[in-house]
Amino acid sequence: MSDQHANNPLHGITLQMILERLVAHYGWRELYSHIEIRCFYNDPTISSSLKFLRKTPWARTKVEELYLAMIKEKS
């Protein structure tokens, strides 16, 4: 692994993997309570959420930040 990616905990992890891990840890309702995105509340699915997150940089950033906080909390 290069030095550039050595300290990046998101390196090699896809957005789908992040979302699946967050849903497994929090569930959709609690995930919505952390990040108020309608696709997490109204008939949530991984595929619909991924479509939204890929088109919406601010939402993706919030999801990545919550994931980083979750893995920090676990360690």
C-alpha cells in the first residue's frame, strides 16, 4: 500500500459496503435520525440510497463521516 493511502480508512471500501455496514449497525430508522435523508426513511433500499448518494456529494460526505465515526467507536 502506498503511503498516500496508508492513513485513509476509506481506501478500498465502496460506497455500497459503507452503506450496508451502516444499515447493519444502525438500521434504517436510526440511520435516518443521524442523517435526515428521505431515502433512508421513505421505503429505504440499498439501491435507491446508492443512486441518491452517488448524485449528491454533501449526502455522501455525511454518510462517509458517520461510517468513520462508527469504526472509530468500535475500535
